[in-house]
Amino acid sequence: MKEKANIFATKAHAGQFRKNTQDPYITHPVRVAKRLEGSGFSDELVAAGYLHDVVEDTSVTIEEIELHFGANVAELVSAHTEDKSKSWVERKQQTINTVKTANKEVKYLIVADKLDNLLSVENSLHKQGDVTWNHFNAGYSEQKWYNESIARHMFEDLQEDEIPPYFDTYLKAVNRVFG
């Protein structure tokens, strides 16, 4: 299932590139999936890591995800997918609300994604400086609000033994970038 999801996502994201770089977009979902796999999570969650942006950023539908990968993977992807018809603030507030109330697998997926995004921003800041913020729909203060809100709520309803090490990595990255 994991390899099938990787291939599916690679095809779906063909021709797309990451902000601030000329890296193929698929490098991001691959890193997210590998982080989830390295944390020992289920094949379904790892598959969702590969697929987490395909509905949001390509013509692939949730129904196609369910057809190819099953209802659980589709639910994970759906819980993470933003409604692009809404404003940036509305979309990010919805993600924050999801992190507050979602089941642990959804939290794991969202934080793995946000960590990879933030590490990419941090790398760009080191290379390009504050001009990095000009490449995003929202600047420093909005990004600070968003990432700090995710960090503040990601632990809700999780037991100590349910918290993967990369949650701490995310907290440290938030502090480095915005502290």
C-alpha cells in the first residue's frame, strides 16, 4: 500500500514544485510519509502521508483515494485537506480546530506535514533571509500565529506514550523560527 501511494502521489504531483525552491513537489509528501513510517505508524497512515496533498493540490478526488486506498486512508486525507475556496485565515483556523479535536492519527499526519513545511521555511530563511516570507500567502506574523497554535494544541487528548518524538522537533522548530 505504501509504495502504491508513493507512485500515485508522484504521478498526481508531476510538474509541481515547492515554494522557494525548484524541488519537485513530491519531495515533501515523501518526507512526511518517511517521518510517519520512521515513527512506526500503520501502513495506512504512511500512505496518507504520501497522499495528504493530492486532493488539495491536484485534480484527484477523495472518492478516488477511497477507491484505490480504502475508507480509512481517504478519511485521513480528507481530515487534512483544506477547502481552497476559503480564505487563508479560515483554512488555517480549520486546521487548528482539527488538531484540537481530531483522533491521534490525524494529529500525527498534520504535525508531520507542518514540521516538514516549517523545516523548509527555516532552510529558506537561512539561504534567502526574510524575503522567504514574500513567497507565501501570509507573512511572518500570520505564520507565527498558525504554527504556534498548532504547537499549542497538538498534544490535546494524547497520552504521554502516544506522543511521537517529532512533536518535540516541531516545538523546537517553532521556537527557532518564531521565538
